[in-house]
Amino acid sequence: MTGKLEEMIGNLKDIVGEEWVVTKREYMESYLRDETPDALRPSAADDLILVKPSSTDEVSQILKAANEMRIPVFPVGGRTGLVGGCVPTERGIILSLERMNKIAVDKENLMAVAEAGATLGDLIKAADDADLFFPLHPGDEGAQIGGLISTNAGGVRAVKYGVMRNYVKGVEVVLPTGEILNLGGMLLKNNTGYDLMHLIIGSEGTLCVITKAVIKLYPKSGYSVTLILPFESRADAIGTVPQILQSGVVPLAIEYVGIKELNMAAEHLSEEWPVQTGSAQLIIILSGASEDEVYSACERISEIAEKNNAYEAMIAETREEQERILRIRSNIYTALKSRMVDILDVTVPMSRLGDLMNTVDEIAKNYGVYLPVYGHAGDGNLHIHVMKEDGRIPGYVKEIKNEIYGAGIRLGGVITGEHGIGKLRIKEFERFLSEKEKSLMKEIKRIFDPNNILNPGKIFPQG
Ligand SMILES: Cc1cc2nc3c(=O)[nH]c(=O)nc-3n(C[C@H](O)[C@H](O)[C@H](O)COP(=O)(O)OP(=O)(O)OC[C@H]3O[C@@H](n4cnc5c(N)ncnc54)[C@H](O)[C@@H]3O)c2cc1C
């Protein structure tokens, strides 16, 4: 390590203490990557320092020093992202807030104050211990609060209460220049000028470092069940979704998955998927104040499904069985990962999901390839996997992806509804957004981060 970076090591040791500054490559390996499939994951730079502050004040001092010395800083969370967003792609500092992981639940206000390094698993548990509930469940519980907010994570249980943005009521952040800002609070209403907090949510570590957040919790529902509805035809399964929502029943989750992918995930976990009828299945999670309320919702859904040619539904009632179903569903990505080039997360209006799936089928047929699809059907958010061929990245990957993105846009959608732009989708960001949108976003980045030290080369092309 040479020059400015060498000098920075001493500064960092002064700020956080010697034991929290890591310079040996072998001790930072797991901080150099995220969960992006190997085929496309960007490589980490050679010269890197890993630093683990214990307070917002330390984060502020680190950013101030890095800004003065024009050294790039890469905030990392649980490194579960799928677009290379946290990968330190230039020589500089990896900033991990894992030591800042306290959570305090305020029962009266139904909110938690969580430090950015606490994990999704920690938050779910803290809410549960306080007899409350944090419904959102993006698949990997190792994700951290800072990462969940920076990516505006979604996931399975987003139909009833929305995505991460809908939970965040306040944030404490440190700007790349070192100033600390507190935005929002334990508030359900806040119209004080431009909403900087919501600008920061989803900004993928490019505008500021999130150090703490106020997060809305919900009462534990008295009762919850998971329904599996099997269909022979995918069109019938997908067509059922708007009808369920129109009926006034609002499930926590409505997922569409093919039996083939469910069986692969179950096998990957050495488990068995409990329903083997029907090639196309909907997984529906329902919650309510009483058994009666949930069962009448179940009946309503079963009637609608029957009219759409569903086979007999399975109802999972015990917590263990429901957790097993969610675990298998959450592991489809992991089961496919080693054979995958990329996972897309195109999102369209919910009613156009069937059209998007049909277009993906046509693309798969034209190229003669297997493109597994499944997704958050209640949100119009489809995961489409582009697979390797004979263990290699096929030459047509770029064309296939562009055709899928183009179809999504034509159907009134966006290229990403969950994972964000990160390092992987910069070309698509450049291609599918208007010039004005891009220039406004670049200006905003410049105002927050005048020297471009925070997560440079992400969302926007470098330079
Ligand atoms: C099996 C699996 C299933 C998944 N399912 C879903 C899903 O259903 N829905 C979904 O939305 N995502 C899903 N994901 C993706 C991922 O879990 C989410 O994007 C998650 O929010 C990332 O959080 P993280 O802490 O791991 O962030 P990281 O991957 O560490 O970082 C992500 C981004 O956040 C920034 N960042 C991290 N911490 C901070 C901070 N404190 N301040 C500022 N910026 C910060 C990083 O710089 C980076 O740009 C899944 C991933 C896996 C592996």
C-alpha cells in the first residue's frame, strides 16, 4: 500500500482504534464480494483498508478525513446484494457498520430505533420479543438495516404493508463531507420541505452513510396461515392474483412459482416441497386479528381460485410449517445460483405480469434456452434467471437481457424493482432512463458528494 492510502491507515487507527482497521487481504476476503452470481460479479480493487467504526461520530470522522484526502469509501452491509453495489471496485476504504447493531423497540409508538449494522434477522427477533412484528422479508436475513434502506428492499411480504421505504420513518446519516443529519423521526406525518429522507432511501450508498433508522413495526397478528394454490396453467394462476386483491382480501404475500423451481430449492435444502399437484403455484400468506378473519379470507381466496381452475389448496397453519415454506421459497435463488449468469427483477403493473411472462417464454423459445421465472406476483415483480450453458456464459446474454428489459418498459414497467442499479445495471440505467432524469440524478449526487468519494462507479458510469 502506498501514498495517501498508507497515510490514511494511521488516521483510521486514531479514529477507531488499531484492532478495527484491517489491512491484510486474507482477513477481508468476505468483504470483497456480495451475492451477485460469480459470472458477472465485479472484482474488488487491490489496495483496500477495511474499517469498523463503533459510533456515528467515528463514521463522521472517517468520512471527513477520506473526503479531505479524496479517498473512495465503500459502505458495506450484509453483502447480500445482487448487483455488486457494495463491492469495493477502486482502491480505498471498505466501511462496515457491523459493530453498530443495537436495536431499541418503542412499544408505545410501535417503532424500532435500529443502528445500521443490525441485521434483518435481529430486527425480526427484536420485534417478536416485544410482541410486535416486522413483516418485510427480503430473502436473506443477514442483510443489514443500512443495506435494506440503501436498496429499498422488497421481497416476499410486501403486498400488505409495502417495501422498506414504507417502514422507514426517520434516519440518521453522515454525508460524505462528514456532517451528521437527522431526518424524520418517530413520526407518521412529516411535510417539512423536500423529503430528503426518501431521496436517500434506495440511493445505494452513493449519497451518504446511513447510521441509524426509525422503523415502523406492526402488532403481531393473532393468526396467520400460508396457502399453496396449485394450478395446471400459469395463466390461470396469474389471472387469479388481481381477482384476490379486488375481493378486498389483502394478503401479506402473493408469490408465483413453478413446481420445477420449488422442487429444485427443496432438494437444495434436503427438504420436500409439500404440494406436488399443478405445475404453477401461488403461495399466499394471510394474517389477521382472529382465526375467523383469516379463515373467511382463506375461503374467499379458495372460491376465487376454484373458479380459475385451481386444484385443492394446501393450508399450512403451524409456525414451523409456514417457516419451512418461506425458507424453501427464499432459497430458489441459492439453488440456481451456481448455474446462473444473472437474476433480473423487472417490475410491471401487476395486471401485465402474465404478458411479461409470455414474452419471456417467447424469448426463451427463440434462443432455445431455459429462463426460469418466478416472482412477487402481488407486486408485478418478476425474477427472471439467465442461465449458463455448459458451465459458460453464453454469447447471447446481453441480447436476451435487452429484449427482456425492453419488454418490461413497453409494458409500463421498470428495469429493476428490487435489486437496484449497483455496478451491474449501469449500461441499462444509461439506456432506459431519459436524459433529464439522468442529469437530475447526477446533479443530486454532486451536491451530496462533491468529490465523488462515496461508492464511486455505482449507479453512474465513473468519470
Ligand atoms: C437469497 C437472497 C434473496 C434475496 N431476496 C431479495 C428480495 O426478495 N427482495 C429484495 O429487495 N432483495 C433481495 N435480496 C437482495 C439483498 O438481500 C437486498 O438488496 C438487501 O437489502 C441488501 O442488504 P445488505 O445489508 O446485504 O447490503 P449490501 O449488499 O452490503 O449493500 C447493498 C448496497 O447498500 C449500500 N449500503 C450498505 N450499508 C449501507 C449504509 N449503512 N449506508 C449507506 N449505504 C449502505 C452498499 O454500498 C450497497 O450499495 C436477496 C438476496 C439474496 C442473497
